[in-house]
Amino acid sequence: MKTYKSTVELQVAQAATVNPVMIPGAVSQQIEVSSDVIQLTTTDNGTIASTLESNRISQLPMNSRNVLILASMTTPGLESTGSRANGLMPEALEYVADGVPLINRNFGGEGNSNQAQLPDPDSVQEMRMETTNTSAMYSAPATGIITTKSGTNSIHGSLFETARNNAIGIAKARQNPANFAAPPLIRNEFGASGGGPIILPRLYHGKDKSFWFFAYERYSLVQQASELVTVPTQAMRNGDFSGLVNSSGQLQVLMDPSTTTNSASCLNPVTGLSAPNPSCRTQFAYNGKPNAINPNLLAPATKILYDITPLPNTTDNPLVASNLNYPDVTRVIIPTITFRLDHSFNENNKAYLRYTSNNQLNFALRNYPSNSPDTIAADGLPAHASGYQGILIANFGGAVGYTHVFSPTFFAETLLSQSWMMQYVGGGGNPLLPYEQMLGLPDNFGEVGFPTIGANLVMPFGGTQNNYQENQIISNIDENLTKTLGRHQMQFGGRYRHERFAYLADRSPDTIAFSAGETTGLLNPATVATNAFTAYANTGHQEGDFYLGAASSYAITGESPEMHFHDMEFDGYYQDNYHVNKNLTVNLGFRYEAHPSAWMKYGLCRAST
């Protein structure tokens, strides 16, 4: 028979089928086939999958160096930048890197923190996406399997940097003026990777046995976008509300609550009509100027809030249009480290150790409850006391894998992995200061952080008491075995997963509210009988109430404690890929999962099954 040789490259989680045809021939005749072409067509099962190998990852364009974005562009059914598959919820798609689960259990899936959890592209050997008819080996309807690189007998490595900087040049649209300048954007992605045999001079040489691989990447972004926001005018800060005119051109008349009296003939300055009123008031005036308030009546807390609020840079009326063009500066830094060791004990026994860490810092305007600038430093309050937000994510993942070949038709894989992730969302500046005490506001519970003040003001203060945090530790033990018996390829095994969570629920902020002119309005007597006690139209305004420090309500919230809870998972599976003939393969799979009740520390609560 003629000698038959073929080289087949197997991708991660792929079982290729080779059907050699033996042809009679002389002893001296030999046919050798060697190819680097990867088998892309899967004929032995119904799984719909797509694989990105190292060459495609390095050659295809990839914005932000995020392999999920690349996968979403090359995998049918993968959507939302790789965080969802076939229209399912994000929780139905799980990514694993060398056995380490990459999950954000606070939001589900990868969508909220993918760049802060994934290994960098230079460390990825292959990434396989199975989106339909996945094997019973996997617990989710869709699975992304990431395999990192290992070292080789020769030392190899790479250096890279990509840079985007609007100072280098920008593309202009035809409608842009000649002096058009794009907002600042500086983005740098740089890193290095390398691998080779483990060599300890005069002690050990790991050729063909022990290998190392290391990769480092840093993503840095600083960009600025302009926001149109509203802030109080300088005149309003001085007590002059003569320009307090709404979009209909109607002055909002401010009434002096210190002049309140029961009158048989009370003048409504808006309509010019008089009528009996048990709560009659006269319009504010200062130095002969109507609708101006004596600056001595400015509330101390309001003065501080005015001082930490940026001044407008246009003369527009803030009740009608934005009067401040404010820069929203975004800063993002994500360094990523991947380290891997591989060792081959012999042809039948191999092991690896892999570690990856990511740390994300992300700061930008919070824009809550509406677009607004962050505060500036003044009167003992630091910059960014309100209006700024930081998102901090730390992720650490480690895995140990061991493969043992019992025979050419039977082998086993054992994986031990653990991932630890922390995600914190909170205010910028110093969110741990007692701002309510510093502003002279009620603080019965001694709560720290900046409260929410005046959601309906020209400039609302969103505060910093919106913080929340999640810590998760997920530990896995996986045992996967494969046995080929005749026409049957059988895969079976199990998993034990233990999850630990510490969760600081969203804080409910203390709230100071101002009604639409409750203090500076003129009572409409017709509303007394119905207990509505509302003011005449166009009398009173929340900005006048704010100036006087006359809040309509104070809400102080006691916060829930941090929660600690655990859950577990026990899985078992069996998959039989039965090759009936060369044109027909039957895939049969069964998976059993047991999820005992989650439990919380300190006996606070216990979930039901």
C-alpha cells in the first residue's frame, strides 16, 4: 500500500474526522500531505460554531482590542458586541478562558465588564464560539471557549502600540467650518508578549517539556465631549430674578413669604386682579427692583451650592436654553496581565497553570437626574463632590489543568479554576465625607456622601449616595473524559461549582426636594376647599425657594447592610456522537444539574429552590 501521511490542525473543542483512502502501490511509492489549512466545515455534529485562531485575531481589524467585538462580527447569531447569542438573555452565554468562568453575576453575562475580564488578544491562541446545538458538556445554550497561548522551544515575542490622537489630524465633513477642531481624544493601546522554554542555568532546561508565556497590555483613553447644560446665572446667585422668564415669555413672579397676611383684597401681580386671600403676599423687591431678593436672605447651604456650581459661559436664559457648554472628560485605564506555565511530564501526561488579572478605572460625568456638570472645589468641599462617577473593576482568574491519556481511544481532562471579581460604582471626589453636615443639612443617621438636591432645579445635584458594589468568587472543579469505542465518540464528566457573593445594594440617597414655588408662590384661594393649597399660575418658582433654603421635604434613608450569600452547583453529563456511516452522525446528549438553595450569612434570609 502507498504510505499515507496527513497533517491536521485541530481547533479548540473540535473533533475533526479524517477518512483516508488506502491505495495499492509499490513499496517505493509514498504520498505525503501536509497542510496548515484548518477544517472549517463540521460534518460530524450539528453544532453551529465559529473559531478565531491566532492568525485571524492578529490580522483582522479590531476596535479597542476586544476579542468579543471581533467574535460578534464573525459569528452568526452573536449580537450586542458579543454579549448575547440568538436573541437570548446575556446569562445564556458563558465565556470560559482555560476553564475559568468569565461572568459578571451582577448584570449577567459579559456585557457590562467584558474588557475588564477578558485576556488581551495577544495572549489568545484560539477562541471558539458555539451558539447552537452545543454539546452536553457545556451548561449554557451558547458558550465561548478561549484558549491562551503557551511557550515553545524557541523564544518568541511581540511588541505593539496603537494610537489615536486628534492632534495628529482629523477627518472633516463638508459642512464643518475651516477652523473646525475636534474635541480632544487620546487613546493608546500598547503591550508586549513573549514565551519560550523554562531555563534555569546549570539547573534545568525545559526544552520539549516546560514552557512559559507572559503578556501585558494597557488600554488608556482620555477624551472630551461637550455637553450643553444649565446652571444659575450670576444675577440669580445675587438674588436678582427679574430675568426668571419661561419659554412662553411669562415672568415667574416671586412672592415674599414674610409678608403673608389675611387680606380681603389681595392683588395677583400676574393678572392684575384682586380677591380675598387668607394668605396674601407681596412681590419681592430689592433696592426698588421687582422680583429681586435681598442677598442677606441667601441660605447658607444655597450659598455653598452656588459656589461649587460652575458659572455659565453664555447669556442664554436657563429656563429656555442651555447656558453652559461644559466638557465631559472621560478617563479609562485598563491594564491586563496574563501568565501561563506548561509542562509535559511525558506523552501521556501534561499540565498547565494560567493566571490573568485586569483592573479598570473609568471616570466621567454621571449626568443624573439630567445632564449637568460636576461641582468645583469651594468652601471646603472638594472638586467632583457631585456630578462625577467612577466605575472600578478588578478581576483575577487562575486555572490549573491536567490531561492524562489512558490509551489512544481514552483520555481525561481535569480543571481547577477560580475567578474573583469586584465591581464598584460610586461618586467621584471624596464620597466618604459628611457633606450633609458640611452643608448644615439634617443628618440624623450620620450618613456620608453627597445627597440628592433639587431634581427640578436649573442645576440639580445628583450626589454620590448612589454607590453599589459586588464581590464574587466562583470556584470550579471540572472533570471531562472522552472515550472512542467503535463508531461511538463518548464524552462524559461532571462539574462542581461554588459561588460566593458580597453585595452592597444600591444606596437610596438622602433627598432634599423643592416644590414649584411652594414658599415663593401666591396661594390660589379656590384650592383651599380641596386641600390642594396650590399657587396661582406663574407665581413662585423652585429657584426662589432654593435661594431662601426653603425645601419642601427632607428624606433621610437608612441603608440595608451588605449581603453575603453562597450557592452551589452539581452537574453531570453524557454525550454520544455516533457515526452511523460516513454521511450520517447522530448526536445524543444528556445533562443533569442540581442547584441547591442559596443561603445567606448571619441567617438574614434563605432562598427557596
